[in-house]
Amino acid sequence: MGTTALVLPLADPDADLAAFGGKGASLARLAAAGLPVPDGFHVTTHAYRRIAADLDARIAEALRGEDPAAVIDAEFARREVPADVAEAILAALPPGPVAVRSSATAEDLPGLSFAGQHDTFLDVARDDVLDAVKRCWASLWTERAIAYRARNGITDVAAAVVVQRMAPADAAGVLFTANPVTGSRAETVVNAAPGLGEALVGGTVTPDEYVVADGAVVTRSGALLPDVTVLELADLGARVEDLHGTPVDVEWAVAGGRIALLQARPITALPDAAPEVWNDTLRGDYLWTCANLREAVPSVMTPATWSFARALAQPPIGGHPTSGNIGGRFYLNLSVAFAVGRALGLEGFLRRTSEQYFGRIPPDVVVPPLPMSRLAVLRAAIGALVPFLRQGREFRARIDGLLASAPDRARRLREAFRAASTPADLLALWRSDVDEVLRVDARVFDAGARTGSTAAARVCRRLVKLVGEDDATALLTGAHGAAGELASLGPLLGLARLRRGEISREAYVEQYGHRFADEFEVSAPRPAEDPAWPGGLDVGVDPEELLARQAAVRDAAWDRLRAAHPGKDERLRERVDRVAALARERERARSEFARAFGVLRAFLVRAGEVTGRGDDLFFLPIEETLRVLAGDGTPLSRVPARRAAYDRYRALPPYPTLIRGRFDPEAWAADPDRRLDVHDSSAAPPGDDVSGFPGAAGVVEGLARVIEHVEDGAELRPGEVLVTTVTNIGWTPLFPRAVAVVTDVGAPLSHAAIVARELGIPAVVGCGNATTRLRTGDRVRVDGGRGTVTVLR
């Protein structure tokens, strides 16, 4: 600032550190932003330099003596405030008593707070103001201030003074926009004491303490302030933090329900943010499963992804969650589903159906009941059933149109995102289009991805009774259709056509560039974003050859059925064809569901670019990202704690498929005897046998190859048995190289079972212990019809 003014208004827009000092510059910023700061003015450092100009030699001499502070204080006391300075101060004084506060040029900085080093005088009468200003100047040379500057290597310093109307106070204190003990940026801590709060600042009283998180008072140690005042203080603190761009502590006072902000400074020496805890097992005694979910979401979710999952989840039943976040991984609450099934008298049906999706529940594992009466469950279920049925009707009415329009809409929105140059542009796009992609399109595709599974299970049971497991498996293949429309096989068949030159790379990328192993994690780049994709991936045996071979097996199975059960084949074929058509529709909906998440990712990527926050936005729920786009930077303070939680959970192995009750991911991971199938003290000890669901019939022998991550798929050699935790669309190109597939997680309708059946590759899914019992190089016999894996010694 070029001016050499002696006195300036409190909200002066040109306030800077050199003329206003740290405290003054901060208060000027608050006042200019319209925050409730008592009226007043600044006595700039130019006034200080006027009175100190002839003191430099005396100060230097005093600093070499034994008691420099006393000598320098006496020198200031002897001098009169220059007449023009005094005149300007007295002319600016408001009526009534004032607070006179020191504001040094090396004060209230991000790295150096100087808190408590310089003096403040409260309730000062008009006749005493000039003396209080001199005493503030002199406090620049107290013993503690001199020592503090010496420790921090500060040699050039000057003092401004802030004079403000004295704020009355029923209570006063300090608020911290980050927890000063834990470092959590997700918590605001408010300390309060009766009166002016000087005893609190001086440390002579124990204050009331209130902790605010997620818009609520979560902890209180006293009753001095009502919740409404605490929440208003937290909101004001968030606004101050946004102005400073860093966590702050704020001195405040409240009288008659009106809050005044008295001072604000960056918090120094704030501990590293304590990681957040993501663990919904702490919410009650439930049985959780991730069986089919781990296919869709195989990794730890970022907060953005979890917020999208929550937006699509079924509502709670009587306050009990239908889904949850356990250490960053997506789980479903079977206790809620079974409680509804019991209340409706459908528990047996529900158990059979759930096996198709989530695998078997061991007989010694109890599904904990909800602490609700049957009538209460029924009432809650009916309330939740209405939107569920509405969703089903919407799915049937809209699915065909949405499936047809989704690719073009995704392309159009990606172009619109690239054209958006400001946060406001993106916020408008969210409101006009993207919110609908999440809450309508994705919801309809999600419903479509579940359709037809019950019919498939009924047909399968009927066929097994007539012709046995092996032929039933063969008869249910061919779902890919004449043109290879089954989306689970699409990337594989398309890759083969690309290698044969039948389609262009551009066409392949447009059709399959949104499909990969982690396609529902919005922080993960899509394959289409890689200009070298799909590269030189070798699929081994041409999948068309495998499909032709399986077609011959299927035809032979139909011949045997006709011979054994004359007259039944025509009706059964109609039912099988219907199940196949439903499977194609289900898989196509799943593909467009993944494309919708690609749109959500593209939105967040562009939002990170236009706000300059980059991948920070993946660590905010979508609701908070929209606040950032609207100009509220407060949510960004939570990013460090969420990154820490995300990194901590990602370092752990995938958790058990079934979890009963409270579960500590880190303690479980540290246990050398941990189980991958179930976490429940009542579960019987695991045996050495490896067995699971019959995924695809056939008996083969080969060497096992245990692969943990799809990125390591190149290690799989032709003719080996692929052994892994779970597969999904990203693993499909590996299947033609495998002689068989074995998974820890899975069920009859899981990806591994569907794709293996279509390609005629024996598969056993949902073993629970395959990756811990089998080792790379073991020679094994896989019996897909019986669901067994035997190590050949």
C-alpha cells in the first residue's frame, strides 16, 4: 500500500501487513467481507515509526543492557504521542469505551502466531486511549516479545494498533476451525467462558467445550451456549477459514445472542490430520456381505464414489442401513433384507435368491435380527417398498430409451464439460443434466442390472433336475447371442475383431472404453483416457473358437434332453431363450451404468481443473464439491483427513466376504490367521478343502496361477488355472488363456461363472479360501460341475 496515512478505517480494502500488522490486516479482511466485527479503525505502523524514529539508538543501547524491556517502556512513557497522530486517533474514536489491541508486522502469520506476545487493553475510556496506544507500541519490546523474535530470527518489526468499539459479552472464547488436539479438519472446536473471556485466554479457567461436525454439535462439556449459538459460531469460523485459506482460531464474544468476532489468526503447529474412520459395522450388530458388490467395486472407494453409491442405495429400514461403508469398501446389510423377508413370510425364498447373488451363508453363521417387532419391520418395509416399486416401474418404462440414448448423451456431456471454463458453468451443467444422470439414468440402469436373475435361478433348478449339473450348465450357455451382444463378453470379442481388422480402434474405444476392472471408482482413469489403449494385449485362444466349441457341447446337451424327455425341449428352450435375453439386457444395463459413472468422473475431473483443486475433489462427497463450485471452499479443509483414511485402508488386504458385528480392518489385517470368507466368532474353523459353487461344468487339470490384481494378468500362461479373489469385466480378456477359473468370491450369477460358462471353461466360484489354500505352481484338478478344487500331490 502506497499511502502513509496515520489512521484508516477498519475495513480499508488496501489493508496490508506492512501498515496494519498481522492482527489488523486479518480484522480488515473480516470487516470487508461483512463478518460481525466491532466498528473501529487502525493506527498504522507509520504512526509508530513517527514516535520511534528518535528511539532507535536508545533501543539498541537498551538491548545491550540487563533490563531492556523496562528501559524501553520508560522511554515510550516519557514521550507524547505526536500531535497530528493524537488528533487523528481522537477524531476517529467511536462513543463509549473501546478495546485497544497491538498489531505487529510479525504477528498472526501462518508460521508465526506471536499469540500473547503483545498487549491488548479492554474497556478503555476516551481519556486513556492515547496512553493505551503508547503501551501497545511499547509492548513490541517486552522481554517475551524480544526473546520470541530472537528465537525466530526476526529483526525488522513495527507495530500498528487496532482500536474498536468495546463489544459487550455474556460469554466469550476461542473457536478453532480444526481440532487443535487431533488435527481433524472435519471438526470445529468452540471454547467458551462467562464474561469477557480474558480468564480463558489467560488459561486461568477451564472452559466449556463444544465440538461440531457435519453441521451438528457432537460433543459438549457444558451448558453455557445453546446449540444454535455454537453452530452459528462454527459457520462464522468456516467463513473466516475460507478467507484465510487455512485453519484458523478466532476470538469471539456474544451478548444478547449477537456474536462479535474479535480476532483471527492461522493455527500454527496443527497436528497432522487424524484419518477419518469409515466403519459402518460400528452402527449395530448386523451381517454384512460384499459378495457380488466386490465385482463392481473391488477397491477402496474415495468419498466421491461412496457419495454416488449412497445416492443410489435403498433407504434405511426403521433407521437400519441397507448398505454400508466398511473400511472404504461397499457392503450390503443382510440383516435388514432377512428381517423384511421374515416379516413377509418369505425367508426361504429370500435365502434361495440371495445365494444366486451373494453365495451361501455358512449354517453356523447367524443372521442377527433387527431389534424391531415384526409389525414395526412391516411398517418400515412398506415405506421403503413404495419407492422401490416406483423404481421398478420407472425401469420398465424408461430402460429401452435410456439404453439407446446413453452413449450419445455421455459424449455430448463430455464435450460440454470441456467447454465449461468456470465453476459456475459446471454448476449449471450439474443442475441441468448431470444430476439427472446420477439420480435417474444411473438408478434405472442399476435396476436393469439386477433384472431376470430370479427367472434364471428357477430355470437352472428345473434343468438340473432333468439332466444334471453338467448338461444344465451347457444348456444355459449361448446367452451372448448370434451377434455377441452379451456385454460381459463384449470387450473380449471386440478385441478379437480389432485384431482381425474388422473394426477400427476408434470404434472399439467408443464402445468399450468405459469398461475396466474398477469402472465404478470415479478417481480411476477410464481406459479410453489412455491414447495407447488397448495396446498389444494378447487374449490367447480366439474367443470365437471357444464359443463355437461350446455351441457344439450345447447342441449335444439338447439332443440328450430331447431323447430323455420327449416333448419337453420346445417349452424349455423358450424359457432358456427368455433367460438369455434377460441376461443380455441385464449386462447392457450394467455397461451403461458404468458409462454413467464415467460421466460423473469426467465432471469431477473438469471441476478439479477449473477450481485448481485437481484430485482433491475425489475426496469430497458430491454435495461438498457442489459447494466448492458455488464458491464455498470450507469443505476442502477435510481433504487431508480423508486422504489419510483412504491411504490407510488401501494398504490393507480385501476384507472377508461376510462380516458379523463389529469389525476392525486393521486388527483383522494384522492377524496371521485371518479369514477371507467370514468374520464371525461363531463360524466353524475353515477346513483345508477348496470348494464353492459350480460355476461352469467340466473337469480339467493344470498348474495354478494365483493372481491378486488384474494388472498382473500377463503372468497367466496359456493352459494355467486362474486363481484369484474375484473377477469382473476387466478380467474377461484373461479367460481364453485359462484352462479353468477359481475365485474366493462369487455366486452362480457372478461374472466369473457367466463368462466361464459362455466360453466353456470350467469354473468354481465363491470358495472363500482359494487364494490362501492354493499356491502358484500347485497342480490342481478343477471340477466345475461339483464345485471342487483338488490339489494333486
